Amino acid sequence: NAGVIQTPRHKVTGKGQEATLWCEPISGHSAVFWYRQTIVQGLEFLTYFRNQAPIDDSGMPKERFSAQMPNQSHSTLKIQSTQPQDSAVYLCASSPWDNSGNTLYFGEGSRLIVV
Amino acid sequence: QQKVQQSPESLTVSEGAMASLNCTFSDGTSNNFRWYRQHSAKGLEVLVSIFSDGEKEEGRFTAHLNRANLHVSLHIREPQPSDSAVYLCAVSMSNYNVLYFGSGTKLTVEP
């Protein structure tokens, strides 16, 4: 079975440009999570979906960040007007989120660099 | 929001010596604890999950949970250089709540 797939693995964008990150969860997993990882802040929760519906976005910056899950096979995280402080590794994880447990299975991340 | 803290920030052990990592959390009603490992520039790999006080062993990895002391630890038996990585503690309020992570312990295992 393929794991969680994230694309692109690396992205360099200029300040003020838009960045879109993609995540393909493990087939059959009903929950998809987005986290952001930096050296200073560590691993921060951003948002999650269950059965494609947004459940909790309490970690999302209120401006410029948005996430969607248009179908069960992919989710996107969009950052508008990127700023240098958005530079981080963005990690996507999926989980069966059922009686078998809620273990998160992570992708290898998308490293975003804003210059 | 749950606060999760890990210590030490970094740890160096010799191959074969026991490695012990610590994690404290802020909410005593939490009941879902996991240890993950992250090799450089890679995703996270779950090592062991524990849901009640006591001990849970998965191969060479053993987690100890004491919710009264707001403490969960990870012990790695006979560590090998390939175990060198960042180890992350994750805590959630229940089985179906968001996992919050500590900042990690960087483990180096010397041959």
C-alpha cells in the first residue's frame, strides 16, 4: 500500500505569491490532517477533515491560509500572499479514524521556502 | 490547548545502552498517547501507542504512562545507530481528538 503522498516535496516561492500544497491520503482513511513543522515552533496542528468535511481548523492562521478536501482522494492547503514566516515543512497525515484506531500516518512533507 | 513538553532536547547514548526520553502534558484527562520517530527530512513513523496507566511494549520500544504525574516516557532497549532520529511525543484528549506534539528529543546513538 502506498503511504500518504504529498506534492510538491519542495517549493520555493517569492514573497506575495500563492502556494498550493497537495496531499493524497491512504486509500480508505476517512480523516486527513495538516500540520506545520518549524525548528522554532515544532509540529503545529493546522486543520483536519473527516469524510471530506472540515472538523477543526483552530490551528489555521485566519488570514491567507485555506484548506479543502474536494474528494476522498486528495486535500489541498493553499497559502495566499506568502510571507517569509510561512517557510516550513507542511505535513499531511491520514487516519482510519474508526474502531481500529486513530493512528496518524504521515507523508514526507512539503518543504516551502518563501524568499 | 494541550501543552506537551519533552526532555531532554538532545541525548547521546552508546550503542546497546538504554535510552530514556521524557514527556509531560498539561491535561490530566488526556487518554491517548503516542511516540513517533522522525528521521532527517522524512515523515513521522509511529512507534508505540498507550491509552492507560502502566507500560506498553512494542519490540525494543516501551512506553510508560503515569497520568497522575502528567508524564509519559519512552525507553529504547539496545539502541542502534539506525535509531538516531528525532523522537516526538503526541497527546490527545481522547481517541478521536487532535494530536498535539512536543518539540522532540534528538537522539544520537554512537557505535
